[in-house]
Amino acid sequence: MGWLSVLPPIIAIGVVLWRKEVLLALILAIFASEALQQANIITDLPMAGLAMVDRIVATLTDLDNARLLTFALMIGALLAFMYRSGGVAAVVEIIVGRGWVRSGRQASLTAAIIGVIVFVESNLSVLTSGLVSRGLFDRYGLSRAKLAYFIDSTSAPVCILVLLNGWGAFVLALLNAYEFNVSAAEVLWGSVIFNFYAIVTLVIVFYSAATGRFFGPLARAENRDTSELEESEVTEEQFEATRARFMILPLAVMIFGMIGFMLWTGGGDMAAGSGSRSILYATALACLTGYILLITDGNFSHKHIVDIGIKGMNELLPITLLLLLSIALGGSLKGLGTGQFIAGIVGGNLHPLLLAPLLFVAGGMISFFTGTSWGTFAILIPLAMPLVGVFDLPPAFLLAAILGGGVFGDHCSPISDTTLVSALAAGCELLDHVRTQLPYALTAGAATIVLYLITGLFLT
């Protein structure tokens, strides 16, 4: 197939840069890939549409994929149980309401710590931390731009490091399409120590919060009034604090359940466990825990709880669809031979030392222009994983570069959903947030490139 095998990912990247629509980009890319695999591209074009449908359906017939897609919906229900029940608000109220915050630095640390605690979903982390900390920042004379920086630069890095969430499930589903010397779950967990951007970003966040030292526009940032529309959009998401156990117990069940099921499915070896089975079982058990807590509380009827769960699933439906199409594209490109072709071209012309930095930069650029780190993962992972064998590099090393690059681009992009939600949750103007956070993201990005070069010297 040669150079034509590169056409589908080029179409995907082109559409997301042009239209800012990842779902449309993935659909067109899958169609193009299936069309290229027909005997005659012109006469068999209608068959390419049917082949695309078959490809998507075949994705659902794989048990690992089906489990992860089910998890993507169930995590929406779990998040809704914890958030809409008032459990998240109660936990935050305990943290803040016991006199633990008595200075501007403590207010900054509180915002960052809440972002770490609520690691199950990035926008939930941003919204929770922002809504709680706004009054504290105003009380101690800290600008809303600083709050937006803290919550934005904490949420995604923590989610991509902890991985016991939808981020981990999404990436694991993409990795399952490839064969490694170790399990896909082990590759995913191994990426944590190489995810230098997330680590460096969190170090800078907590250093700034603890010392009160800032640089660039953020050091000179002052509060500005936000529009009534922005204010209403933020406040309507608040839920009255009820009982902390509505969040703590399901979250604990999910975390420890994930570890336990990984050990169980791996026969005592966590690295050999089934990530797709474990995360589904743990989430199902956590949802059951949340349901029992709510139904026994007496303030929630069965119908009300079910409605909460369905609303939560509905909120994650677009992400679930994105996951489905991403997996289907990866399978289609594998059949087309795109990865092998790129591996052959790159393998003869690129020094292994430069691969991770280039993947990080490419991920940053795609994420910056599209506003989605998940879409970036869906595009780059199918292209990069076949390079593992060519360069004899650890797959976790290359995966970390892609994941870090996606988050890096998100932090720089004014069209990222997390950037938008961070500005709204903090009550900060969007452009003020982008302008003040950019120097920090670029600093962390530059340090990350250097760290990948240094690490590459020892791995190549």
C-alpha cells in the first residue's frame, strides 16, 4: 500500500485541525482506511461504508473492548453518585471547614490538594476544586487566574498518573490492539515513571503553592469581573454537602477493588492481571456500594438513584463513542499496515534518541490545535506502538511521551475543554487563564524534552 497507508491518519489530523471535531475525523479516517483495503477503491466505495460498520461492530465483539466501553459508561454513573449526592461537597467541606486554611499559601495548597484527591475525572477535579477555593482565594487576596492555574495544572496530570479512572481505561483499550513482551496493563503502569511532563508540572504547582512565588504574567495577575453568564454556568453545578461517605467509600472500593482484582486475575501477579476485567469489576462494585449507601440513607429513592446514574452515563456517552471509534481506527490501520510502513520509513531515518521528544512535541501540537488530549492519544498511539520493535525501546517510554504531550497541548490550548472549565470554575476570564498558564506549561514542556533526551541516552 505504501504512502497511501498514511492517508487515513492524515485525514484524521487534517479534519481535527480544520473542523475541531474529533468524532468526524475518526469516522472519515476509518472510512478512508477501509476504502483503501477494497479491491477497487472507486467501484467498491459503497462497500467501504459497510466495511466501516463491520469494523466498528467487530470492535464490540472483542471482550476486552466491550468491558472497557462498559466501564466508560459505568464510571459516569459512579461519578454522578458521588457528586450529585453531595458526597464530594461534604468531603471538601470537611477539608476546608475545620480551620486548616489560615493563609494564602494554605489556600493555594488546598486547591491543589483537592485536585489530587478528586482524581477520578479531570473536569470533576477542576470544578470541585474551583468552586470550593474561590472564596478562599478572594479572602486572602489571591487572583482568580492563580486559582485557574492551580486547578488546571493539577487535574489532568494527576489523572494521567493515577490511571484508576477513565483516562487509564481509554489508553488501555488502545494498547490492547498491540502485542508486547509484557501485558498492556504493565505497559500502562510503566508509563507513570516516564511521564515527565505530568511530574514536572505537579512539582511546579506545589512549589508555587507552598512558597507563594510566581513568575511571568501570573505574578502580576489581578482579578477581573466575570460575566453573569459565566457565573451562572459555574454555580448551577453545585450540590449541597450531605455525607462524606457517599464519596469516600465508593472511591475506596474502586481503588482497592482494582488492586485486588488485578491480583486475582493475574494469579497473584499484579502485572499479569487483566486490566479490562479488573477495572470493570472494581467500578461495578463501587457503583453497587454507592447505590447501597444512597438507598439506605433514606433520602434517595430507587428511581432517583437510577435517574442519577443514567444522567451520569449520558454525560460520558460522547467519550464512550470516541473510545469506540478510536479502537476501530486502530484496528483498521493495523489491517492497512500503516504502522509498519511508518516504522520502516522512520526506522531508517530517525535516531532513537529523538523519538520520544518528537512524539511529545507532536502530541502537544495535535492537542493544542484540537483541544483534546484523548483525541491525540487515539491518533498517535496507533502510529507509535509499531515503532517499539523497530527501535527496541520500552513501549512505556514512548507511551509516556504521547500521554504527556497530549496534556501539555491541553494546558496551552484556549479551546481545550479543561481550559474552559478551569476558567469558569475559577471565575477567571478565559484569555487571562491561557496567558498566565502558558509560561508554566512551556517551562514544564522544555524540561520534559530535556529529560526525554537524557533518559533516551540510557535506553538506546
